[in-house]
Amino acid sequence: MHGLQLVHDDEMDSIAKYSDGSYFGSHQQYANHVSLVSAQAVNQRIALWTSRKLLAPAIGIDCGSRSKGYLRTFSTGSGLPPHQEIGMPSLSPTMTEGNIARWLKKEGEKISAGEVLCEVETDKATVEMECMEEGYLAKILHKDGSSGIKVGEVIAITVEEEEDIAKFKDYSPSTSDSASEPAAQPPSTPSPSPSNQEGAEQSPSFETKSSKPIASSSPGDRIFSSPLARKLAEDHNVSVSSIKGTGLDGRIVKADVEDYLASHAKEVRQAGKVDTIASVGLDYIDLPHSQIRKITASRLLQSKQTIPHYYLTVDTCVDKLVELRGRLNSLQEAAGGKKISINDLVIKAAAFALKKVPQCNSSWTNDYIRQYHNVNINVAVQTDHGLFVPVIRDADKKGLAKIADEVKSVAQKARDNSLKPEDYEGGTFTVSNLGGPFGIKQFCAIINPPQAGILAVGSAERRVIPSDGPEVYKFASFMSVTLSCDHRVIDGAVGAEWLKSFKGYVENPESLLL
């Protein structure tokens, strides 16, 4: 109960024990503690609910009877008038922190519901944050360009009355928190009732373990440690006198030795790294991570560690595809439309292949494989801010001209860092093309979870092949494409079937117009 159990080990006799390794001195103390923590549990639940109410506006939860806006806070202890704390909102499913790109409202300005308050850079895009209620912006806690702000962290204060603005000139979240929530203090022994006061005086008093370790004994005093702790210290040639004990009365337990060894090893590694860099005299610059780069790194690491990748490569003849593109662009130019790229035709061919082999248009879960009816294709776009994958929805149902318009539109939004969540969420398959822009012949892409496949498109090259006519040889252009598959979802034969279908659409592109 509450992290305590009765144990018997090499370190002590049967006694009440914390889950983190510290002990009580008697069963009477354990009984006292149970009655104490029962009351504390109630207080903790109340504090937790208060915390949830304070953070709710930042994560889109309405509290109490208020259908909109943020929780109104009454800071009677600090003398502050009623106000609202605006937290960093969670604007995407993977967002844990964000940056303030810029404030569109200044301190002291009147704000109205629906007005844009500021621009927030999330892990994927820059999103406008709107005001929820009318009032005045009393205090901005994180200025333009502030980065690494955790979701739920207070970024601004609003008030209803203009005369209350000046009262928040020196406002800080720590002051508000300390005024509204009691400080966390280690529990102490409750005062005994008159009926058992005499018995309580005869029992040794105790205090529960503080988070701050108790200093070990001075060199002239005896150092108390458990047999397991001494054995572990001896095995690693560590003197117990250099370790701080967190057990009863400063006793050194096994966990203290393990913590000491872990921290010491980390310090040695860091010192060695710094010394190595300094010794070779490298000249370098440290570039801070952007939000999109951090989340991309996290997702790609998760993908390679948790998804069993395998790769299938095929060469496709693109002569007819290039010829069709030329004819279509002549029509587009005459109609004033945008040119169709080879990548647009590849997206259309991939969408048709996904409709023909729907097993590749799926996602893995622990309980089932989810097969999608929509064909929403993400397109990888490289920008100065990092890699974005905006989505083309229902690509199988759209014409080539429509796909070309949407690809150019979302690609420009990605470069301007102005994508909205609906521009990149909900994809079922991804296409990454490094051939056309960079001339890469062939590569293997990392799957974009939770999808089960991604197509890596290489460049086209001229080759000499046997001729079907009177000539012995002829020239043809071939493009290498590689399908990365999640083997939990797509078996080898299924992936090969999808590539065969894709190759058929590319080499007979008139079928894309049907």
C-alpha cells in the first residue's frame, strides 16, 4: 500500500520497506504512516484535479460550466485579480513542446474571440492560435522566438478589465503556482490523540524519507551500510565513505551504490568526450534542432527500431510516360494550367496500384491490420526547416492536373513553414523522389509510421536494350523505384504484386487517364 511492503532480505529483518529501498524502524511506525498517507492521497487527488483544470485549456478540454476559453484563476493569496492563464496548446498528436514564432497582439491590447493571438511553431508546421474570449492581453511570458516551451506551460495572461493589466507587470508563473498550490513537503508524524498520547511518546518518532539524500557519517564515525551495498562497492573498488546513504539514519543501501556508479560512469564519458574534441583542435558550430527535425528524428528512429523493413526494387521503362507528359503539358499550356511533372504521374500510378493491391494501403496494430479505403499519399518535401510530408487526399480519384496543382501548393506551404494539420495528417502511403531533383539513381526510404509502405523514386537513365524491330539495339529510359515494406503487414509476394501493378501503370500510362 502506497509504495510500502513487508520484506525480509540480507540487509534487514522483516520490516516495512519503501519501493525505492528505504525502511521504517517499526511496525507501529508503519501503521502510523498508513493512516497519514490515506489523508495525503485525498489531498493529492484534489491537487491533481486542480492541475488538470489549469492545463485543460491548453489541450482542448472544457472545465466546469465554461463552454469556451481558459480556466479563470483567482489568486487571492497574492492579491491578483481574476485572470486567465493561456498555456502552450497541443496542436498535433505528436507535439510535446513548441516555439512562439511571433505575437500578433501586444501587451495591453484588447482581444476578441476568434482573433489570432500568436503563431505557434509545432513539431510539423506553424499554426495560428486564436483567442477564446474577449478581454485584454495583460502579460506575455514567452516573447517572439521563444523555443522549447512544453505543452501546457503558461505563455500569457489575459484579464477582463483594462485596469487590471498593470497588476501583472511583474507576474511570473512560479509566483502564481506557489500562491495557488501548497508546496510539496515531506509528511511528518501526525499528533497523537489524547487516548494514545502516552503510548506514542514511548515509541520512537520517525520521518518519511526526504528526496534529498542524507549525508553519510563523518570520517571519524562508523559508516553504516548493508552487506549487499558493501559487496557491490568492493566489487567496483569504491569506498563507501564517498557514497551518500538514503536509507534509515543515513544507511547506505544497494541502490545508493548503483546510483553512484551510474553517475560516475556518465561523468567519465562526458569528460572523455570533451577532452577528445579539445585534443584534436576541431573547429565546429552547434546548430540548434528545429521542431520538425526533432520529431522527424524521433519518428525515423522509432520506425527503424520497431518496423521490420524489407526492400523490393524494379526498373520501369518511362519512355511512354515522358511522351504522355509532353502531350498533356501542351494541353495545360494552352489552357493556362500548371505543368504536370513526372512525380505527379508517379503519384497517380502509385494511387491506382494501391487500389488494385489494397493490402499495401494498410497499417499495423497489435490487435489487427487496418486496411484503408481512402488513398491519401504523402509527398516528401525537403525545406530549410527540415523534411515535411504533406498529403494529397484521394489521389486515386483526382485528375493529373488537380494532383499537380495540389502538390505545388502544399510544397510551397512546406517551404514557407505554413502547413496546417489538415495538410499533413491522414496519409496512408508515402512517395519520396530523389531522382528528379537530385539525380539519385536508387535508394531505400524509411517507412513513415503508422504506414506500411513507402516508394523511393530514383532518376531515369538511358540504356541500350535489344530491339524488337529490324535494328539489333535501341535506346530506352529506365527509372529505378524501391518499395520499402513493413513485413508485419506486407508479405514479400504482396509487395512484388504491388510493384508489378505500379510498373504496368508507368509503362502503359494511358490507363492513368481512364
